[in-house]
Amino acid sequence: MLNVLVIDDDKTLNAFLTRSLSRAGLACTSAYGGLPGLELLERQVFDAVVCDVKMDDLDGLEVLKRAHGLEAPPPFIMITAFGQVQTAVEAMKSGAEEYLEKPVEVDQLKACILASVERRQRQRGGPDRPSKRTSPTSPRGTSHLVGSKRWLDPFVGLLDRIARTDTVVLIDGETGTGKSAVAREIARRSRRAEKPFVEVNCGAIPASLIERELFGNEQGAFTGAEKNSAGFVLQAEGGTLFLDEIGELPLPEQTKLLSLLSERTFTPLGATQSKKADVRFVAATNRDLEQAVRDGVFRADLYFRLNVMRLTIPPLRERVDDIPILVEHFRQRVTERVGNPCPEFTSEAMNLLGRSKWPGNVRELENVVERMAILVEPTAKVTPADLPGHLQRGSAHVPDTSGVPKVEATEEASALPHLAPEEDIVLKEAVVAYERALIVDALTQEFGNRTKAARRLHLKRTTLIEKIGRFGITPDEYGGTGADDDD
């Protein structure tokens, strides 16, 4: 099936063309403007592009010219409502395969796409040579990472160099920055790309089961072990083993992992002989492992084994240029998931997103886009008033405590309540307000995960849940979904 990119800032026509071409047997991706279209062309491989000429952000002729700077650019079919001979001539001179006037007949457009792809394949010597961008080791290859070129191009170039080796990689970054996506990208670009990618959440496995889950067991190793069971290491044979939340691994189990990393061998429970581990290790954490070593909760020798090649993913608040690109990406993804078009964001709403702190990072942004797809009519536009309350208040880091007498929550480093000159304060109310603000803050920074928020506050999870109910804290205050976000 041919993969076609449709670039048009007219949402109605774009949706019509995408839907019609999909029904005609083509795989279509939408870009609502020249700049989003160009970003997609630089990240993904398409067999053909259908592009409008007149667009507000970047006209189609400029998209066409820039696309021809790519390695093996796809054929362009230009469309316009302005039937000017000069425009058509300029488009053809710039490398367009076809030039069609609106209204476009779908059958004619499909025929143009098929003919253009066939001509381009003949020029390149056959259908198996569309672009080196599809190579696992190519900088633009199969990248599923989304962002602005300013930081993403150097980052992807580094991933390419790392992927050529079997070096242990440690990925660190805040919650929701996309550590799992980076780990998968490394695997895609490596010589192990066709082998399994096994992801293990070290913080979700009970300590008593970690050894069995990692290394597997032989029949009869313990009561109930009626057959041999392959652990995660064996399941990832020849591929990549991704150890997420490595900082949550208890100390006793860290010793077993250290042996696996250093010796590249493991022994299933109940076995008498060790087995060789033919896997590539990638680990990730949102904790400061150096501090954890100083605190005595993480082994120094394991840290040094992991810290061979370290990748730090910057938080979203340091990548403000990525937000419009990510919003467009998530709008398309959410549209496919929920089954109806995701509304466009106004410039005011986009500016507000750019000023937000995003403690939940990319994951939180996607959550916001999906919420808008559900709550805002597809024909309307998302305004600042539609966005969650914690975004409207301008900072997801400092929860709103308005309505609680005599208490202020500031964005300074201390963010402590304080007395204004000649002001009285009811201490009990101030303490309650500050406690409530801290709980909302912890939930926001952990993206609604109550288990992690409780750990941050040194509370039992049940105690935290009780306080959430007592203080009347709602998911809208911290960007949660209203469900239990601990899964």
C-alpha cells in the first residue's frame, strides 16, 4: 500500500482528500499546513505528496523546493484553486510531477499518484530503492521521534552512532519525556532491529518476583513451577532488553542485575548451569542516580556499569519550539484513536501551552490534546478557556489555592505561605492549604500517579487517597484523567 502525505491548511478539503484516498486503497497522513508537512517529510518516508499551493504559513511551492533538498524526495502532485498558467509552470519547474486545479476528482488524483510513483520508481531503477531514509542506520530513517530540528537532528545523529554498537545505554529524563520512545528508536536503528524488544518496568515488579521474571525458571524450581518458563532476558534473545525505572530496583536485586551486566550470563531459578545473555541493554530512570548512590539506595558499581553511554532527554518546558509540532502530531494520532477530527488550537491557546511548565512533559501534552478532542466540537477551535484549569492558571508547578483564606502559593523557590505586613492568619487553615497545595503539586509532577506522588510525599498510598478525598482534589487540578492513573 502506498503511503501518501496530504498537505493542505484547509481542514475540510484535507479531511475529504485523506478520507477519499484512504477509501481508494492508499495509506494517508494529513498535515494542516506547509510547516507541519515539511516536518513530516523530514522525519518520515512517503511514496507521494499531495500539496496545496496557497497556504498561509508556508506556500506549497516553497515546500516543494525545500523537499527537493531531501535524499530521494517523493513525487509531488500540486493542487490549487487558482488556475494560473504561471503558477503551474513554476510548480513544474520546481519539480512537481503533476498540477491539478480544484475541485479535484478523487479518481483523477489517485491516477496521478499511481502514475507519478511508477515514473519515479523507473527513474530510480525499481521499487526497492525509494530512499535510504528507510535504512535502520539512516539519520532520518525510521525515526518515530517528533520535535523541532534544532534539538532533534543532533540527538538522532547521536542515536545513530550509539545504535551501531552494543554499548549499554542509560536514558535519563523527567517523567513523560519519552524515554521509552528513545529506547525503541535505538533498537530500530541497530543491527538487532528485527529481533525482540522487551520492555521491563522495574518499579512494577514485586521484589520477590524480580529474579524469576528476569531470568525465568526451570520446572520444579518452586511450588507451582510445573514447566520451564522463559524470563525477560531469554525473551529478548538477540534483541534489546529495556529496563525502565531502573532506579526503583531494590538493592538485593541490583546485585543480580550487576552480575548480568558484567558477565553477560544468567542462571534461571532451579537451573544448574548458566546461560549466555545475547541482548543489548538499555536502561532508563527519572531519578538522580548519583544522588541515590550517595544516599546508599543504589549500588555505585551498578551505576558505573549502566553509565557507559548516557542520554539526557530535555523536559518539554525547555523545548517550547516542539509544542506546535507535537500538538499537530497528537491531533492526527488522537483523530485516528477516537474516530473523529481533533479540533484546531487557536494561537492564544497555543501560546498558553508554550508558557506552561509541563511537569508531565510530552505525555501530559498528549493527554491535553486527547481531552480537547473529546470535549470540544471538531468544527470549533480550542481556546484558552477550554484548556484544563491548571494550564489556565499559567503554571502546572504551583497549584491554585485561591478560595482558602490568607494563603499564597508563589512560584519562587520556596513557594511557602507567608504573612504580609500587619496581616493575621489562621494557622490551621494555612497548614491545610499548604498541605493541599503540596499534594496537588506532587500529583501534577507525577502525572496523576498516586503511588509515585505518595512516595514523593513520604506517605502511604492509602493515606494520600484519603487526603485527596478529604481536600476535594479533582483530576482537573493536576491534569489527571479521573481514573486510577497508577497503571
